[in-house]
Amino acid sequence: MSRIGKAPIVLPENVTVDVDASNVVAVKGPKGELKQQVLGNISVTKVEQAGKNAILLVANDNQKDTNAKHGLYRALIANMVTGVSTGFTKSVTINGVGYKCAVQGNKLVLNIGFSHPVNMEIPAGLTVTCPSATEILVAGINKEQVGQFAADIKANKKVEPYHGYGIYYTNEHVRRKEIKKTGKK
């Protein structure tokens, strides 16, 4: 059995979960609503634990594929509960001479050393802000969508190892190389 899958998901007070007959889990909270279909031989039940509502996923057999999906769906539903209650954010930093970013309408405009600005369409359901000219905050209720858009932004300019120019996550450590030295003494 999956150790992750056995753990119950405790629901905050302002979050409700509905499970229908086709094993589709709908999570509603103050920030929005998300749905996920649970495939495989896994059942989803609502339980009460220590006076709080919780969700429990039970694997109905002991096959390898079911055990893998057991932990996966538990993690996905836990991320949905967190997303609709508090949301997710990713912070991306731009480093370079003259590099800057701005949000114009439904587009993120990046000036990152190319001969033209890079325009990126902001997906529906995400909020993108630029608190400074070199920082981008991506926020939303879907963890996968937030992470994918932040990765798409980062993919526009790989970090150069000698000066650190490029785009990287704010909490990411950028490995720097030492510049070559001349042979003169």
C-alpha cells in the first residue's frame, strides 16, 4: 500500500468536497472550484476525524499500478484542497542589463536581450503581476498550471553561468562559474 495514499486529507472549514458515482471529486472553496476524476480501483470517501471533515482514499486491491495511483490521486486532491483555500504562487526573477518585464492587459511582455520583446499570453485562471521590473509573481488555484506557466517563462532565457544573466525561480540557487584567468604572473 502507498504510504502517502493512506494519509487522510483534512478539510479546512470553508472547503467542501463532493464525490459523484463516476468517481469525480469536486472541491469548492473561497478561491474557486476544481475537479479531478479518480481512475483505477480506488474509492474516495468522506469521513470525520477528530471533529473535522476529511477525505480518505482506499485502494481496493494490492496491484502495483493501483498503489502508484493511490498516492498520486491523494496528492492531487490534497493540492486541490490547498489551492481552493489558500492558492499557489511562484516567483520568477529576471537578471540582466536592461532586462525587464511588464503585464499589459492579458499579456506578459519580457524584454530579455532579444531584438524584440517576448509576448506571452496569460492563461485563464492565473494572475500574473510584476511587483518590480525584474520580478514576476504567478498565482492561481491550480498547482500544475501555476508551475507550468512559471516554467514556460523561465524557458525563454536560460541562465548564463558566468554573470548569472537570465530567468530563474527566486528561491533557486544559480550555480556560477569562475571566469578564466590569464597565465600571466
